[in-house]
Amino acid sequence: MTPLPPFPPSSSRVSTADAQPALRTQQPSRRKSARNEELPVLNFDIIDAHHHLCDFSRSYPWLEGPAEPFRYHGDDRPLRRNYLMENYLADTAGFPLAGSVHVENGAADPLWEADWIQSVHDTSELPSVQVAKASLAEPGVLSRLERLAAVPSVRGIRDILNWHPDPRYSHTARPDLITDPGWLRGFSHLASLGLSFDLQVFPDQLDQAAQLAANHPDTTIILDHAGMPIHRDPESLRHWRKGLQKLAKHPNVVTKISALGTNDHSWTTESIRPVILDTIDVFGPHRTMFGSNFPVDSLYSSFNALYTAFDEITGPMSEHERRDLFAETARRTYSIGPGPTTGKPQSRP
């Protein structure tokens, strides 16, 4: 597979102004990003709880073959190029980034991907951890999990479970994979290996997710993308919130608010406000974290526009609550060491 040129800095399809029609008045002399956007004034660290990197010299099956512009994440052709740590740091420049969580990006060889991300972390001054890929229903998955658990930066596993009646939205052909005995056997190994599980499902699957959490109270489960409320009509949102409430009853579950552009391609601060506030209301700030889902969500906004919206929506909350949302929940959940307080990179221990 021939790699394209490195991924360019994220576009401003949602500009800072568009993303925050009711932004509160800030103090003067705000800093500007590389794209001349005003940066939010944040007096605390950020840990990006969900992003990806891509080395297109290797195979990523979901980014190969004919483009599928009608999949829920949209036209993925702009993603078919390298997105390396230097590209990510360019997109996040100017923010007090104190750490990040790399989530597997669908590489054909998950073991290679985990080792590659470890090498990136070893040469970067950004304190980072990763969530690796494993297909939990595969025979012999225990040895693969043991191999991944031995990678120092690996904190957890993701095995995407999204199923939808419309096949363009599905990542798996099986609506019952989360209840499959073979898959559950693989899942049962995680806690003993000290691995968490990043759970990616749609709202219709949240009842099954709640049962999974109840049956495995010793496994930390992180609900990706706030349960992916891709349908935004009032009834669908009520159904989604009800599913969140069932899942949140289990103390071993936390969530991350991410992929907002993936789920709402023309988002504004007002369109994502109910999703963000409802999620925080259900889980509480101490069990909720923010993630960018870059570079996928760079299809729909800049990093600055996204985090400016996070800042605006959570502005009325206490500083302690905001610190949890922007960094501390991720730091606790993924065991990320303390980062800098100034936003400047620090050397890894």
C-alpha cells in the first residue's frame, strides 16, 4: 500500500466562531492557534482520552478499498494518509496537553500496532498510554492478551461491537457478539491481566452492555463516544439516555465524550450541548472524560473548535469538575502519570 503525504493540519469546517454562537466573554489578549483561531483560556491540564495515529506504510483494512462515503463517519478518503505524532502535536499546538490515550486504529496487525505505538511513546515527551486491539472471540486469544499486556504503555483492549440493522453502520455482522460464550471467555481474562475494556456500541446495545458490566464487576469498562447517539430525534435521545442510566448504575463503568463530529457532521455548540450535558448528568464528571477522536473528527472541525466547545459548555461547572472532565478522570482510569501543569511537554521517566 503506497502511503499518501502526511496528514495536513485539521481543517476548520467548524470554526471556533461557528462552534460557539453563545461563547461567554473571555479576557482580552487570548492566544491564537496556528490557524489563527482564538484558543480557550484553560488553567488546567488536558489529557486527550481518545485519539488515533496511522502509519500508512502498513495495512489498515477499514481505510482500504472503495471509499464508503455513506458510512456514519462520512467520506474517509482524507484519512487515507499518515497521521503521526508530529501531526497530532501540530493539531493540538497551544493547548496544555499533559497526556493522551491512543486507541487502536484498526491496523491489520494489532501486535505490530501496539509495538509501534510503544516506540512512538518511547521517543515522545508527551506522557501517553494506549488501548490495543484484540478479537476476544478468537481461539487462543489469551496468549495474544498476555503479549499485549506485556507492552508497557498498554492499559486496555478494544474490540468494536457496533451492530446496526443498516450494514453501513455495523462493525460486526453479529448483533449478539457481546453475549457469545466464546467472546465472554476472552473478556473474562482482562481483569486478571490488569486490562480495562473500551466498549464501543450503539444505544440499542446499552442494555447488553449493562449486563456485561454487572457480570464482570472487576473489569473497568470505558464506554467510548458516550454510547454513540447517532440519531438525534427526541425519542432516540430518550432511548439513548435511558441506556446510559442503566449502564451507569455499575461503578466499574466510566465514559468518554468523543466522536461528536463523527456522530453529528454539522455540529455546533448548541447541537452537541444536550449530548455532553446529559452524559455528564448521568455519569458525573468524576466518571466522564473528554477525547478528540482525531484524526477522524478532524473531518468536521479543528481540535481548537472542539475543545473551545467543551470549554464553553462546561463553563458554569466548578474547577474541580472541569479538571476531572478535561484530564483527571482519564488520568485515574488509564493510570497516566502526572503531566506538566504548564502545557509544556515533560520528559518520560
